[in-house]
Amino acid sequence: MSKRVVTLAHYYTQPEIQQMADKVGDSLELSLYAKECGADVIVFAGVRFMAETAKILNPQAEVILPASGSTCSLVTQTDVTALQKWREEHADYVHVSYINSSAEHKALSDWIVTSRNVDDIIASLYAEGKKVAFSPDRNMGAYLNFQYGYDMPLWSAVCEVHDKFNQAALDEAFAAVAGAKYLIAHPESPLPVLQQADYVGSTSGMLNWIKAFDKEPDAVIFVATEDGILYNMGLARPDLNIKQAPIYAGCQCNSCPYMKMNTIDAVKRAQAGEGTRIDYLSAEQMDSARLPIERMLEFSK
Ligand code: 13P
Ligand code: SF4
């Protein structure tokens, strides 16, 4: 009997990769799909931590990452030994970690969150009187502290793509637009950018905001996130004037180098069974990492 191969693609991959996928989504949607899709083989056109999450949630499946180098700066900037020490220094805190983290990092966490459910999960922990420490994304943590008045200790890693958005380039872009203008932003962006935004949310959250847009039809909408999602926004609302938020004047360079390693050739090869297999996590590691992820999935039901 032939194996059932399912291809998943994150919104940040190129349009031609999204067109090769059975399911396109943000990290929460893809994690859920990976868990429930019943595939024998999952080709994950995203980055390594996403493929690891798929394997942890569906250990029976063979999970293949098309490009072995497709990591994430939030993972590479986090030394797990130092993180363990930080965790020990904050032993009386609930450790909430963003899903953009390695399997070892997840195994050291009490909760995993994505940008879609981070606000609600942390609010519920505070409502229970808990103290929360947040890792690895310093920008996301700083935004949550600012927005809700928390004083969470933060780990200090950033997304190398979103961290480049800045107020100066945005001010310049805004000044060049005479009419109505809006800014929507992913919470991995720096706080001054998020404070300026009309909407802050996950990749899907921003897409939904665009779908529902009913204000000035000629408004310019700047999007501060990875450029892959502009394709989905354009498909959903071809009538709107949607632009990438600039990083510096004239630069349209908000592209994640790791997501873009998912070339057509690499994905085709992975679908044929070549590529990097996520087969290096021990059963013990996966069990420890699964617990905080399952907690999140249960909360998000
Ligand atoms: P989402 O959780 O919005 O899919 O974002 C993942 C990511 O890597 C953002 O840079
Ligand atoms: Fe990581 Fe940033 Fe790329 Fe997302 S966009 S995968 S956070 S480096």
C-alpha cells in the first residue's frame, strides 16, 4: 500500500510552494493539522521547529523538512544550557515559551503558545495568580508587558526579520501617503512599531483583519511582517492597497531567509522521500515537549 504524503506550508513560503501544499496556515493551524491529518509522511515546508512540533504531535508519521538549514533566529539565539539556568533562577515562575523554540526548549517549558493564543493563555495564568516568565521572543514579551501591565522576566532573542522594522522608515512611508493609512503588525516586531499599529496579531489574525477591512476603500495598509503573507492578503482582498512595511526607505527586504529555503525542487524532493528526517528526537524528549504543547492545544479548542 502506498504511503499517504501530506504537504504543509506556512504562509511565509513563496506562492508556488503554497500551491504545492495540502494545507497552508500559521503555526497553530499547521500544528493542529499535523496532529490530526492521519498522514504516513508529513512534508513540512516551513522551518525546523515547525517540523519538530509536527513530529512531537504525530510521532507515528515520518516528518521531512525540505531544507536542512531552515532554522529560525529565535532558536539559534537561545542557548538551552543558559535557558535552563534562567529557568532555575526563576523557579517560582510558570515558564511560557513561544512555539518558535527547539524541542529541548519546549521540554523545559510549562506552556507553549503561538502568536494567536499568547494573550489569552498568559491572561488566564495571571488570573489564577501565577507569575509568568516568557521566552524566547523579547519583542513579543515586551509588547505583552506593555499592553497588559505585566512584569514578566524575558529571555532575549529576536526574530531577525521582524526586529528590523522601525519607526523612522514607517514615519517616512506614512508621510508619503496623503490619504488614509493603516499599519498592522506581527508581535515579533519591536515595541515602538507595535505601539503605532492599528492591529497587532498573528499571521492569521492579520489576514482576517484584511479580509474584514471595511474602512476607506482607497486606504494604504502597511503590513509589518514577513512578505509571504502579502500573497494571501492579495488573493483575499485584491481591491485593497496593501504594502509591505518598509525596513528602510526603498527596501522591500522583509523576507525570512529560512522560509525561503523551501524551493520547488527541495519540496518536490521531500515529497519523493528525500530531505531531512526529523528522526533525532528521543521518545523521552518528545514526551516532555508534548506536554506543554498539548496544554496549549487543549486551551485553544
Ligand atoms: P505565526 O505563529 O503567526 O504563524 O508566526 C510564525 C512565525 O515564524 C512568525 O515569524
Ligand atoms: Fe523565525 Fe523570524 Fe523566520 Fe519566523 S520570520 S521563522 S520568527 S526568523
